[in-house]
Amino acid sequence: MWIYLLYGLIGLMALRSLLTLMSQHKKVHTYLLKQELAKQETELAEQAAAEKLEAQLDAASSKLEKRAA
């Protein structure tokens, strides 16, 4: 009888440990995904800024060509 109680307690401890480990893994995974998303957003913002700057340079270049002609 005592052995079943002991096995039950060990089983509960193992389950609790597993659930804690899964929770920590989820937190780490979520943190890494947020970091990756922030990195991608930064890259997109930099790319948009570069495209805007390139458009401005093209417009200025066109103006200079029109004035020269």
C-alpha cells in the first residue's frame, strides 16, 4: 500500500517538474520569437528608409538633369 502512495508522489513530482520545464521552454521560445520579430521590423524600417532616400536622390537627379538641359 505504501509503495503505491510513494509511486503516486513521485509521479506527481515528475509531472510538476515536467510542467515547469514546459513553461520555461515556452517563455524562452516566446522571447526568442519576439527578438526575431523586432529584428525583422528593424530591417524593414531600414529598407523603407533606404528606398525613400533613393527616391529622393532620383528626384533630385532628375531636377538637375532638367536644369542642365
